[in-house]
Amino acid sequence: MPSEIRNTLTVQEIASEWVVHPGDRLTYKIWFLNASRNEASLRVETQLSELFDYVATAASHGASYNTGSHTLTWDNITVNGRSILTLSFEVTARPVPWPISASNTNAITVVHGPTPDEYMPAIVVIRP
């Protein structure tokens, strides 16, 4: 009997660089692996770290950016069954007085389909 694929959605955030300096530009990717046979419909909100500035118009899949809340939002994102979808955006690092780690906070709301069973954020170190 063949093994069943789990009904799961795995989410991982990946940064293009792990160590940056003020003014450096980096790309973040939020990777969704849908191991289910069913599609997942999602709303994704990314609260950017206060140590980053968003690069305007640099987000994929029609994300909107709210300057007041420093948040990117993707509405009505569909991850087909047994597939991978990648969202991306760019930021620049702000000045820091000493080396400090920075990460974004992602909130994933499932409209329908499998729910995330795992989430791994990317951590970046900003050096003066």
C-alpha cells in the first residue's frame, strides 16, 4: 500500500543574506509547501522588523504595503495541492549601533485548506 502524503502546509522564510550592513538590500522569500491534495487559500501578513525599510514595488503576487504599520499583506493567495509557492519582497537594513539580529513576523490566515504545521522564520544579523 503506498504511503499517504500528509495533509500539511509547511512555511519557511528565507533571506538572501544572513549578515548585512546598513543600506544593504536583501530579498526575503516566504516559501509554502503544500503536501496536501487540496489547495490552500491564504491571507499572509508580514510585519517587517523596525530594523528594515521596505523597497517600494519590490513585493511579488500583488502585495500591498502599509507604511503606518510597516506591514506587507497578500490577500487571496492560493497554493495548489502538492505544490510550492514563493512570495518575495525586498528591504534595506537601517543603521544599528552594534551587531543585532532582526526577523520579520508572519501571520498566516487560512481561508480554506490545510493549515500550516510548521513555520521557520529567517534571522538576519545587521552589523554597523
